[in-house]
Amino acid sequence: MDPKGRAEARSSAMPAHWRWPPADQLLLPFALAGGGRFTTVKPSQHALTAADVIALFTDRRCSFEQQPDGVHLVSVA
């Protein structure tokens, strides 16, 4: 947890594109936990749709930002 009590997935030595579960599977738990962030590969259309649905039913917003190393930082706030 970060100082504000939000969950944060820590980076590991494993490349983002080998990580499991995919981003769409993590968005809802992060939203229900109060927010947080993690890295992943380029978000799928399913992940983008999941982010839109989460925004409709909660006060949480998901953002996807490509990082210089090619992974995408997903923030749920």
C-alpha cells in the first residue's frame, strides 16, 4: 500500500508482457480497493471497455499511459 492506503502492484524482474492476470482482470479489484496502479502491456479493447464500465458504476477512473520502456502504467483513482 502507498501512503494514501491504495494498492500498488510492484514491478518485478518479469517483463510486463509475461505477467498474469491481464489488465482487464485487475481493474475492478483495484477500483474496489480504492485505487492504485500497475504496469502491463498495451491495453486491450476489453480493458478499455472495462475501464469505461467501472467509471459508470463507481467513482473511479482508469488511465493508461505508455512509458518510455514500452510498458503501460495503469492508474485507478
